[in-house]
Amino acid sequence: MDDPAGPRPDPHVENELSIHHSSALYLAQDDSVINFDVAGLVDQFWANTVDGLSQGSIYALVALGYTLVYGVLKLINFAHSEVFIYGAYATWFTFYGLGFRPGPTPELAVFELIGFLLLALLAAVLVSGATAVVLERVAYRPLRNRGAPRLVFLITAIGASFVLQQLIFIWRGGNPEQAIRLLRPEPVFEVFGVAITNITIIIVLASILLFFIADTFVNRTRFGRGIRAVAQDPDTATLMGVNKERVIMLTFLIGGLLAGAAALFYMMKIPQGASYQGGFLLGLKAFTAAVLGGIGNLRGALLGGLLLGLMENYGQSLFGGEWRDVVAFVLLIVILMFRPTGILGESLGKARV
Amino acid sequence: MTLLELSGVSVHYGRIKAVSDLAISVNEGEIVTLIGANGAGKSTTMRAISGIRPVSSGSITFQGEDITRLRADLRVVRGISQAPEGRGIFPGMTVLENLDMGAYARKERKNLAAEMDHVFTLFPRLAERRGQMGGTLSGGEQQMLAIGRALMAKPKLLLLDEPSMGLAPQFIQQIFRIITEINREGTTVLLVEQNAQQALSRAHRAYVLETGSITKTGTGKELLADDSIKEAYLGVA
């Protein structure tokens, strides 16, 4: 540390900072690809926090699906991203079926809006839930019955993901569905100078509510206890009279339902989000969130999702928009270096989840 | 009356035959023990009875009904419950939750509290530990929990797989005493053991399993007095 030749702050750079206080501090030349915009980070801190929480809530809901299935089957269900995007399509088609079209946001009475959104929620949840259950039935159960090795499950998961994607591609083509908005984002109140929109409030509150419902179900009900028992010791669970196949199906169903809800929120936030590949990156991020929090751990999924949403946004301000995804995955790698089982640790049971 | 009957039961692991042509019967009210060395097929037999492991030939009947192909979880509903080898405690559940898992298959859940009290009377130590995670219990406590949990199903037949394994001598004594007590209260017990001395002295009848086949059967007392058994399992020359 006391090496005189060691790295020191460049006085020139410091000078730059003080002159262009709010502009980006370039590490290299002007045509550099990475910024180091500390001022931007500070300026937009609260805006990023708010947006990160709403994005993170969506990650968290999808992450729960990864984590539940992993807990029970020790399988990373890579097709979960498509379970999610099927919900997004269900949302879009519900809007379309209700007579809404791409273009200006309609003026709706509050009760109408709530009714339509609930209808879309129902459709998304049912479609995603059904997709997850059918996926389990068609892709994974036959492998289980044959006692296939873990690697085969993983490859099947990736394959199933492509199949589900391509089904949409064949049906709807490569372009995303045009945005249909039912609800314009409007500020409801301000926190630290940041307008909190109605959409943000709905997404964050509803996601947290859904998380608590899922958490309570897993921890407090008989079925939930069955899920935890299978996660902790499948054979002994069977010896207690737990029907493992039913638990597995139920687990996929819950994961699917939550992904469906996440899909509606996603479509409210990003109305042009229904695209055949649209689940891929979000799914990967949600999976990252699950691993970050500790896969197999429900509270870990919530924590990981919110944290990822926040860090991604902060990173975007700091380094520039094109670095957003890099930040997410670097964060994962860094955390896993220090805590290989994620922040809260693995397993549906051991961390008292 | 015969409660459980295995006839001609063979179980394979891949191509390897773990047990072959077993004929075992357990009458209502008995303690029957299955003794044998490591790898003789004792646990495989237990897994076949509870349905975790499919049989490749032969049949299993319980209360006169064929259960050979019945799903494992439904066998619990019929009244077979097991404290498995290695105890199978759910590490992330409390003692209470583990006990509650034992009653998972039960339709009538009214007398659950009474059942739990009964388990706590048998194993006062569990009552002290009721809020503790299963994974943090000592080996002896876990074994008590495994047996208590199996009792929560109100079984007609209780399968105990090596309850003395890895336990301190004073725990072994206690566990076997409680097994006898459970049997006196009316539960039929099928006990798999390496500790032949204890098992034979507690059991009404016994089977000796050697490399997957039954080589000897008789009452517990008979086998205790048998010279070849003494030599092979009781450490008496």
C-alpha cells in the first residue's frame, strides 16, 4: 500500500470531475464504451431505487418458480422463462380480446380498469400455470419414470425452452406484439423528489403480497409441508404418505401461477414485451436472482430479485445502459465467490423456509 | 392372523439381485426381527415392503390384500409406517413439524394432539426439544423422533430399520425397551437389526438373512440359543 509507485488518483481526472460536475467521467477517451458516472448514480439514486424495486419484484416472482422446482427436483427448469412469456402473451391476448388495440391508452373508469386487469391476471396465471404443468407432464415426468440422470433433465429443460419459444415464433412470427396499454403511468406521490407511479405501486405491492401468499402456503399448510418434505428428503417424504408426483405437479403449478402474475406486471411496465424470445433474458435474470438469494430458498428468491433489480439499475447509471446485463451477471459471480450457496443459503428447508 | 406376508419376493438393483425369493410373514401383535450382516438385503426388504423399491417378482400382501404394486404413499394410508434407515429426519423442520409429517397421511386428524402427547410420554426428550430443528438433534434424539414420527401415523405395522445404528449403548437399551412397550400397546413391529442380541431377545420370531436369502427362521429364543447364530451374529465362539 505504501508503495510510492502504486496507483493513485489521477489529478487530471479529479480536475475533470470538479469542472463537469454532472457529466460523465470518462475512463478513456470520448469514444469509450464504459462510463463511470458517479454523479449520475447519485442524481438518479432514488429514481433507480424505485424502478429497481418494481423490476426486481418481477424478477422475484419468476425466481420463485425456479427456486421451488429446484428445491423439489434439484432441476433448473430453464423452460420457466417460456412459462413466463406465455403469460405475457395471455395478457396481450386478453387485452386484445377485450377490444383494446395498440395505440393511445384508453380512458377507463377505475372499476373497469380493475376488472380488466384482474381478467388479464386470471388469463396469464391460468396460461402460465397450465404451461408449467403440461411441461412437467410431457418433458420431465417421462424422464423421472425412466430414472434418467440429472444431465438429461437439464438438456431437456433447455430443449423444452426452445420448443416453447419456437411454437410462439411459428404462430406469431418474430416481431413483438404491439404495445397495448390499459393504464398510463401516472405519478401518485413523490418520495425524495421521485414520482412514484400507479404502475410501480401496483407491481411492488402485488408482488410482495403474492410472495407472502406463496411463503405462507409453503410454510403453513399441509400441502406446503409436503413440498418441503420432498425437498428435504424425497424418500422419507414418501414414507410419510406424501404423494411425490402430486407434490411435483403442485410445485410446477405454483411456479407457473407466480410467473403468470409476473407476466401481467411485466406487460404493464413494458407493454411491448410480448415477444417469442422475450422470456429468455428475463428468465435468465430471474434465475440469477434465485441463485443470488440462495436457490431453493423462497425468501432468497425475493431478496435476490429485489437486489438484482436495484443493482442493475444503479449499474446502468454508473456504467451506461449497455452495461446493465453485465452488471447483473457480474454481481452473481462476485456473490457466488464469497457465498457459493447464495446470500441466504440453499434449500427449501435448511434455512427454515 | 397374518398381517404381512411376503412370498417369493425378489428385488433387483439394475442387474444385481439384492434379495431373492423371500418368504416372510408377520402376525398381528408380534415383534418379528430380520437380522443379518451388512449388505445382506435387510434394508432392501424394508424398502420393498414400504414400496420405495419395486419388487421384480413375488407378492406382498397386507391384511389379506395384495399391495405388491400399490404406491408407497398409499401403503402408509393402509397402515404401514416406517422409521427408515439413517432415520430420515427432515433437517429443516422442527421436532413438532417432523411429528406432524408422520401424521400426513391420516384422514382423521382430531386426535393428533393426543397422539403427540403419547409420543412425548414415550420420549420425554422430544418434548423438551419440540421447537428445535431436526437437523440439530443428536443421533439418539433423531432416532426417537423417527420412531415417534412413524407412530404418528397410527400404524398397524411399524417398520423399524436399524434403530440402534450409531447409538450410544444407553440409548440402545432405551430404544429397545420402548419398542417392546409400543408392541405391548398393540402395534405389530417388524424390526431390522444388526444388533442381533437385543433384537432376538425382544422378538417373538426372527428371520436370518444372508446375501439376499433367508437361511434360518425360528422364535427369538431358539435363534439366540442356536450355535451358528451365536458364532456369526452374537460374537460367541
